[in-house]
Amino acid sequence: MNLTPAEENYLKGIYSLGVSRNGDISTNELAALLQTKPASVTDMLKKLAKKGMITYVKYQGVSVTTAGKKKALEITRRRKLWEVFLVEKLRLQWDELTELSDALEHVSSPLLLQRLDEYLGYPKFDPFGDPIPNEHGEMSENPRVAILDLSVEQSGKIIGVNDNSSSFLKYLDKAGIYIGAKILVLDKVDFDGSMELLIDNKRRQFISKEVAANILSMVY
Amino acid sequence: MNLTPAEENYLKGIYSLGVSRNGDISTNELAALLQTKPASVTDMLKKLAKKGMITYVKYQGVSVTTAGKKKALEITRRRKLWEVFLVEKLRLQWDELTELSDALEHVSSPLLLQRLDEYLGYPKFDPFGDPIPNEHGEMSENPRVAILDLSVEQSGKIIGVNDNSSSFLKYLDKAGIYIGAKILVLDKVDFDGSMELLIDNKRRQFISKEVAANILSMVY
DNA sequence: GTTTATTTTTAGGTATGACTAAAATATATT
DNA sequence: AATATATTTTAGTCATACCTAAAAATAAAC
Ligand SMILES: [Mn+2]
Ligand SMILES: [Mn+2]
Ligand SMILES: [Mn+2]
Ligand SMILES: [Mn+2]
């Protein structure tokens, strides 16, 4: 069954709310996530149910079917592969991705996806460190770890932050730390938990324990 | 003024029909090109006229305004840059492009376009040998030439054909001649106009005068 | 210059995907 | 258990982008 871009957006939302939860998804939750009104959500739930993508009983919430989960993973795969392309090849930044991948995730051609995957070297994680489903919907474990937990001599790639405040992001910018940067732990100070990093094989940077706890990385 | 994807498709159609013609474009022509009905075209012409993209007088045909031309060239630029990406980077073939570029041409972000252009090495021609407008809408001259007109020792890239019959395309396939192939003219026979080519620096291939007249190339 | 044929427009309708306001249902509170 | 509150659905509307059928305008034939 083929879905419109709007239907894909809703299905993706239902799936993503569902993964970290036992029970069903509520209409209001979905409306908040998708920035629409509850009445619009109800309309769409009927369509998705008719297409066999979700299980929906009036007033009782919603969850994805097996077919819906498969489709949601496919959309997610498309999105994340484009995100890898945008970051790795076009050098776009974290905050420049959302709008573009919201559009590109709906460009669906099996051949294109297969070639893009090959071209990118079959990446297993998106630029945020989240796993990319393969053609069968299978994903690797997420090795995301705060750099505070890295040992001396370990290296990794910056994939995200726990703190999105502009003061923190501004500090990171000043310190030369950005999404995608390669880091190597040169030293850890027992006394205060501070660390010395080597960024992109050239810049040395000291960071406090507080900062290190708020930067996430993928270990190589 | 911002356009919807449908409006962009119509504008592109009006512009492309207009370039190789003095007079105005007719409703029926556009309907045929866009595979819609004349009544739908009329609806859209009103919208595009209101948005200042075209000059439209009832029953009198339509032409693009200065603003419309600028927008049409921008859409064309987006499309052709994506086409270069699909062919050069993802190795898609001629006939696999249309559907994808029809969708990708509407993904419009100045930053994305700028980065894509840079990433592709600021290409001046699309995979078919047609010029790509730059950010200002300016284009290079099209150096498309039948390989029959190449001299011995000249080399170029195959960019199209004059004959789309399946018998011809089948022959080309058998002869190892495809869109994007690099060719070098090894010999030309005065007697019958036949040629010997070197394809991709490895394969030697004889072709008749008739075949050579129907293959288009870009000279390096 | 009428008549005929073709082109183009209008009128009115459908499907999608939004919305507001009101009704229905479910959940909390006392 | 009754009432109040919050959630969800329905009813009805709107814009976009299509469509068919009929009317209007233009172009071609006689
Ligand atoms: Mn989307
Ligand atoms: Mn298009
Ligand atoms: Mn109408
Ligand atoms: Mn309704």
C-alpha cells in the first residue's frame, strides 16, 4: 500500500512515539508532535487504519501494525541516508538538516536508495548517532556514549549533546567542538574530572567534567 | 513569491515551450506536455498570472514574465544539479532520471543548492549536454555535436542520441556505447564515412556513418 | 459571410489535508 | 454516584489541484 507524504509523516510520528512506550499513542500527543490539530489527526488515523498501517479504535489510541512498522522503518531509512549525505558529503550542519530531510525522506525509489546507501559506504548510524535500519528494517546497537566516559587514548566522533542551551552551544563553537568532529582523549584529570582532547588531529582543548558529561560521541 | 510544486511544474513547462518559439503558448500544448486537461491548465494559468509569473490574456495564450523566467531558470538549475548528482555520483542512467528529478527539483534550499553545486565541481552542463543556469540564470553555450563531426584524435563524452528507437538503443548497448561514455576518434574512413572509436580508453568499436550521425557528444 | 470545427473557458464536482466549533466520550474530583 | 474537566470525534468549511461536461470564443471551411 502506497502512502502520501502527509500519511508518511503521521505514520513516522506514531511509530516514533511508540518505540519508547508500552501503551498506545493518544490523539493529542500526535497533534502536538506534528504541529497540527487533534481533529486533523483523527481524520488521518482513519485513513491509515483503512490502509492497514495502524490499529485504531475510537477513543482508545493508536499503534502501528506489522506492515506499518515496516513502512515506518523504510521512511526512517530514507531520511537517515539523506541526512548522512547532507552531513558527510555536503557538509551541512546539524540544525540545517531537519527541514531538508523532512522533504527528502519522501523521495522513494528503491534504486536511488540502494545507490545512495552504496555511495555512502553502507552507514550504520545517522549524523546524530542513531542507527539506520537496513533494507530489512534491522538496526545495529547504538554505541552513543558521553565523552566523559571515554578513557585516555580512546577516540570517537562527536554525534550530539545533552544540553541545547545557546550558551553551551556557543561555548562548543568557541572550543572548536562540532557535530562530526573526530576526537581523541589525551588526558583525564582525576582530581576534577576534566579532560584534554585532540580535535580533528590538530587542536588541543581542555574541557571541564560538566562539559564532558554533555557531549555525546560514537566510539570507533 | 513562492510557488507550490504544481505551480513550479507548470511554470517550467511554459518556459521550456517558450524558449524555442516566438509567439505565445497555447492551453492545449501545455496540457499535452504536462499530461493534464486543458481545464486544469486554465485554472493554473490564473494562479500563475496572479503571482506575476506569466502574462496571460484569456484565449490569447501565455508567456513568462521577467520574474517568471528567473524562477523557471532557478527550478531548472535545481533539477539539473540533481541530475548531475544522480548520474555522476550515484551512477544512475539516462532513463532513470526523469521521475527522480521531477521530485527533487522542488527541494529548494539556497544553502543545499550552493553546497551541491560546489560538491559537483560547479558543472556547466547536465548529463544530456544541456547547459545548467548559474545562480544568476546565466548559461554557457551548448557544445553538443554529432560524433560524425568529430575529427580523428578528438575526444568527447556521449551525451545523447537523435534516434530513440529501441532498435537503435539496443544496438548502442551491444556496441558498448552509453550516456556518459568517454570516446576518442581513432579513425575516419573517407569512402563510407564510418568511424573507429575508443570507448572508455579500452574498447575499440567500428560504427557506420548513419550511427555516428545519431550520437551526440560534448567535446572536451 | 455563414456554417462547422477546434480551442479555450466556465461551471460544478471530487479527493486530500488542513481548520474551527460543537457534540460525544472518557477521565477526575468531590 | 453525580458533576466537572479533559480528550477525542464529528460536522461543516476552506484551499489546492485535479476532473467532466457544457458554454463561449476563436479559427477553418465552404
Ligand atoms: Mn516529511
Ligand atoms: Mn516536478
Ligand atoms: Mn472552479
Ligand atoms: Mn469531515
